[in-house]
Amino acid sequence: MKKSGLLFIPASIRSHIIPAMYLADLLADKYEIYFAVTDEILTELVEKNGYKAVRQSGMKVMFGMESDFIVSEKKAKVSFLRLAKAYKNNELFNYRKKELGKLLEDIKPAGVIIDIFSSTDYLVLKTLRPQLNVVFFNPMLSTYRINGYPIVSEGSWLKSTSTKPGTFKKTTSFWTGITQPKQSILAYLKKQQEKQIFQKSGVPEDIIDKDNHFTKMFRGVPELIAAPLEFEVSPNVKQEWQHYLGLCTRLKRKDTELDNSFVELWPDIKHNRAKGQKIIYCSFGTYYNGPNKTLLDFVENLLNAIAEIGNIKLLISVNSLIIETARAIKEISPNVYFFSRVPQLEVLKETDLFITHGGLGSIKEAIDNEVPLLVYPLDLKYDQNGNGLKVELHKIGLRGNFAFETKLDIKRKIEELLLNASFKKHIKEMKNASNKNYTSEYNRVVLNSLDI
């Protein structure tokens, strides 16, 4: 008997697709799994991991993508009049409706799981098929603001001092209308466009969360969070429609775009660890794609700190331009290994300390492998800063300021993390709690309760 389809609409980011595959594994016996992706790299990742990839443009409504849409899909120049036309005629919504309609027709999914950074596809899908079962998937921690607690991007527990709505905002809007009439017209058309989208979808406007600074979230729609509630600042941040699923580590993951030299060098690195040498693994994901000076300065300070500590093998996973530049300006110790990309789960099994930018996926994988963390947030707009706060709060690692960290700062923190056994103790406790509270059976029960 042919299985029903299940469609995942992830954000076009590797770190969002990987945890979504944990969900796919839980559901693969029941459904034919499809991932809607935007490029060949993500297609390879999906297919190598045993699932079907279907292509999409990645265009989203209500996220200010009209200019991109005009250039990439309409092959036209962006101007005030062209933008005004796009808003007035709701062109992007109609385009996305046609695109998703084709996927629904081809796959005939029993349900759709949407990444929270593609959240407005919920409105398009409800326009196309009002009875379709749609659930959100969140690869970060909760993005809702709960009074008294820092939001997901905040690295401290300080009260917000932002201006409250009132006369100032109205006055500013008034003067913007006078001094910047084109922007005011486009803002008005955008607002009217959004009203039309809600009307067509049949979704009430008042369920959208007005205080969510990261994406457009719909209160009451089931949301699956690929993290343990125990890693939040408090269990009180949980909304009643949110379901935490634990670490969601996918042990059978197949990585792509790996550095060819890793396979050759890895046995020697592991052999030296067996003789008492520590392994430190440093990775900043895909945040930097070029020879950024701040990153180069940090790498130089890290190399100098490691040289003073001694008896350490250091693996650094960064882009190839950083590798070339670092080798050109400094003699590299034989105990330092540069790779463009490594199989992270395999490396963490042998790692004593993980230096990371603070992406939640990397932190969860470190917890699962009981590796203390040293977090240097790079992108303060999203969750890395808040993740660093939680790492320190739960005493599973330390954090620092990436742009201003000195060699002595790095050295002191590395030595504390390697010598103080309490970090390892706390991280093991968090892993055990997550494994106990979020078994595969428990998560399947959650999914069944949502008719997935």
C-alpha cells in the first residue's frame, strides 16, 4: 500500500534542515517524506540522507521579499512604481500560491511541517486547502516574549528599555508621510496587501504574535521545538501550543561537502588523544564565507593561546579563504589542523572542548556528546547571543566577546573548561534529563496527538 506524502518546508539553511530530518526519521515508516529546498547543495543533503527533495524558489510572503521577487522571478528592475504594482496586485502571494499549489498537487501530502522562518506559507496553504493539517517546526528555542524573561536573542537578563507605543510613534509616522511620501505609500500598500492575504486564507489576523521580533508566528498553531525545555531560561516560557522534543540528534546523519583531507588526518589525531593529548574543536558554522578580519584576529589569538597551553590538538573548521590567509601570515603548528568542513558528530565524540558561535544545533550536539562549550556569538540578531547566556546559566560552558577577546582571555577560559570537572558534570546531567524526558516513543506520541 502506497504511503501518504508529508511535506517539509524548511528555511534554506543546512542547520535548519538537519534537525528537521530527526522528525522525518520518526515519521518515515508512516509517510513518504519530501523536503522543499532551494538549491543543489540542499538537494544533495536531503537525498544523501534518504529523503526526496523537491525544488522551490524560497520566496515568502509578508517578509519584504518583493524586491527580490521582481529581480529574480519577474526579471525586472526595482522601482517605486514596480514595487507599488507588486503590492497592489499581491503578485508575490499569487506566485507563491501557484508554486505551493503545484507541490500539493504533485505530492498530495497528508500534512505539511513548516519551519518558523517560512511561517507565512501557513497563510498560502490555508488559502489553497483550508483543512490541510499544518504544524510549525522550530530549530531554535521559543521566540515568544514572556514578561520577566530574556527573549531568545538577549544575552543578559536586563529589562528592556525600548520605547512604548504612543505619541512618539504616531508623530514619527506623520512626519515620515510628509518627508518620505514614497515610503509611506509603499507601507500603506503593504499593509493593505497583508489584510488581503489574511482575508483570502480565512486565518484571523489577531492570532499573529505582535511581539515576535524574529519571524511571524501564529498563536495557537502547534509548534514543534527541536530542543529540551530544560535548556530554556525557565520552563515558564513555554506556550501551551508548543511541544519540546529534546536534543533531536540524528546519529545516522550523512554530511556533505566534507574536507577530503579529514579522512586522511583523523586517525592520527584520535591516536594522540588516546595517549593523553586533549582535542579542542573550533567551528563557526557557515556564518563567515570570506577572509573576515575579525575572524582572522580571533583565530590568531586562539592559536597563540593554544601554543602557551600545550599538549593540545586543535581542529578549526572555517572557510577555505580563512585557511589560506591564516597559513600565509603565520607559521602553523603541526598540532593545528584546518578543515573547510568536518563530520561534526564524529569529531565531537573525541573532543574535550568545543569552541562555537552558539548555534543551537551545535550546542545540542555538544550536550549529546558531553563536551563543554566555549561560546562566541557572531550574530547578535538571532539566537546565538541568548544561547550563550543559557550555556553559562546551566553551567555547561563559558562565553566570550568574539570581537574583543584577547589571547589571555581565551587561554584562561580554555584552561578553566579543561580542568574544572563541574562543566562535564552539568552537561552530563542535562543530557541524561533530555534522554529521559524525550524518548523517541514520547516524541511519536506527541506527533500522533497532532495527527501527524
